Amino acid sequence: MTHDDTRTAPHLGDIPEEDLDQALDLVYLAFHLTLPDKTRTYHRQLLRDCTRIGARHGGRLTGVAGAHRLTLSVPGGQLPCAALDFVSVAPTHRRRGVLTSMIDELWRRCAADGQPLACLWASESAIYGRFGFAAATEAFRVEIDSSRPLALRIAADRRPLRLIDPAAAPALLAARYDASLADRAGRFTRDETWWRTQVLDLDGALGGDDRDGFGAVRVVVLGADGEAPGGYAVYRTRSANDSRPGAVAVTELEAESAPAAAALWSYLAAIDLTSAVRIHARPADDLLFSLAADRDQVRVTGQEPALWLRLVDVRAALTARSWAAPVDLVLDLSDRALPANAGRFRLTATPAGATWTPTTDDPDLALDVRELSACYLGGTPLRRLAHAGLVTEHTPGAVRRLDAALETEWLPFTADND
């Protein structure tokens, strides 16, 4: 008689380095991937460097979950964050509690490692809401019709533009990117490896040259040699042929001011032998939308959730961020996965700081940790969730007061997808 282990609880533990290839085989099986050796080598290194949780039945690996140890910008600061990746369950063991067991283990690891936040990029958005994750940032796909000069409402920065060697970009551009962390929540701190692999793909592990017909990465910088860049853009170009027009694909653009942004967008839209500029992810409040003199020339071609966030330690997360206005409210918070977060708490916050303390007072608001996670970075108005029936307002005006306190100057934005 054969023992059917699909009904038994999984055994959870670390995935040792000797099992990394077995783990990748399971990931590729779950996501229907066939990848070149260079990409597999890159994935093996990513998996080696992150927290690895494995689920086993009868000694066989039936579930994999990785968590990168990253630092995320939040309003007023930065916090450690566990970024989920490689989450996979063998098709023979689906709907057996494997994923739930691995997520429960992740919460224990987050507590041990001092990570009050967790995040992910959802391949299937229906899955992760039940674990308390919510879409906390949005990304717009944008296309500029560059068959004619880009019409802008302001004069562009007149500093020179220059192309630089992509290999030199991390050292030159890091300060400009790091400055953006204070302006926008939802962004990750970067080391040189992140720049080389995630942003510039210098090793070709993500596709390299001729990815979707686009050639080698280019980097243009605003400012003379020897001065701090006022902005930069990372992009690729594609030549025209009988079936498609020439185009520019923008990976990233950062600018210190509206004139600096105008200079970079004007440059990208004026590249010879191209008639479209395509940007895979921009924030909803991107200056380009206001700068464009003709909005028919700058079109939003798609809008989707980007970073999904989860407050793992609500107290640590709320007391670490900044607050735009004073607020004093009692929140009745539910959290089925992490009972330590659940209960009735008084949030008292000012621009100088915040406290989060248990109370028996009547609640002003009742909500789930999923809704609090959605609002935490300042990108989702609480009133939108209240209108949807997902937040209960017991005290009139409480939703508006908390919205005012959570507000940020700029919307959160996440373009990186580890």
C-alpha cells in the first residue's frame, strides 16, 4: 500500500545550499519557465543570499519561499523589509496548506530578524490578500508619441546632456537615486550589485542585449562631467523594421526638478529613427503628465498595482513613519494571521512622532491589517476603502483625520521588481 503524503502537514525548515538547484527546479515547474543557464546562475545566487524556507513531504521538497533582506523607504525614513520571492508549491501538493505554512514560518523569521514589513510582487493578486498583503503602490505604463517634437509647458534645464559608460553608472548615479528615497516611499535602497543586475543588467542575466528587440542599455546624465548629476535616464533603443516602428524603452528616470525632468524627456523623445518612447512604470503623480502641453502625445497605456505590502509589526511600522498632521484615534484592528497585532489601540501621532498603545476605549475606526497596509505608505486614501465598506467609521470625521495624517507630499512609487 502506498502512503499518500499529500494530506499530511509539511515539514518546514531551511533549504541548504546543496538543494538550491532542486528548489529552482520546483520554482521553474510552478511558473512554467525554461531559462538560459546565465539566468539560472543569477537566480541561484539570489536564492543563496536570501532567507530560504522549504516545505517537505516525505523528504521531498514540495514548497519554496524566499525572502530578500531589503530596506524600504517609508514616509520620513527607512525600515527593514522581507521581500518575498520564489514562492512556489508543487502542483501535486496545492491546496494542502503548504503556502500558509510557509507564510506562517516567514512571520516567525521576520520577528526574529527585526523586519516590521514584508512585501512582494503578486503573480496572482487573489492569493495574498488573505495573508494581510495589500497593493500599496501603483505604476503607470506610459507612451510618448515622439514622431513629432515633445511639446512641454516649461523650459528645459540647459545643462549639458552626456552619455556615460553604464559600468560607471552605479557610482555616479547612486547619490541622485538615494535623494529620491526621502521624497517617495516604497523605494528600495540599492548596493552596487542591485544597480548592476536589477537596473542595468550589465551581466545580461535578465535578458541583456536584444531583449524584446531592444539593444544595449544606455545611460544619459544631465550635467557636465565632474558635477553632481541633476538627473539621469536608463534606456534602450530599437530600430524600425517592416513590422514595427523604432522605439525607446525607458527603465528609469530620476530628476531633481521639473526643468531637469523636461530636459531628459525631451532628449528621449528626440532620439533619431524612433517614433515612440515607452516607459514600463511611472508614478501616478509623475511631473510628465503636467509638463506635457499636449496630453494626446503622452498617453497612459496601462495601470496596475506594483508593490504589495504587509505590516508584520504594526506598532514598529506606525511609530517609525512620519505624520503630516496630528491625529488621536482609537483603531479596532483585526489580524487573523498575527494575533499580536489585533485588538483596540490608540494611535496618537504628531509631526514629531507617534505612539500605539492598547486601550479599552470605544473605537473611532475598525479595519483589517490589510487596509492599514494599503494606506501605510500614503498611496491609498483610507476614505476610498471606507466608501468600499472595508473600513467602519464609528466616529464621524475619523477617516478624514487619519487620511490627513497619512498624507505624503509625493505618492509612493516602486519600479524595481526584484
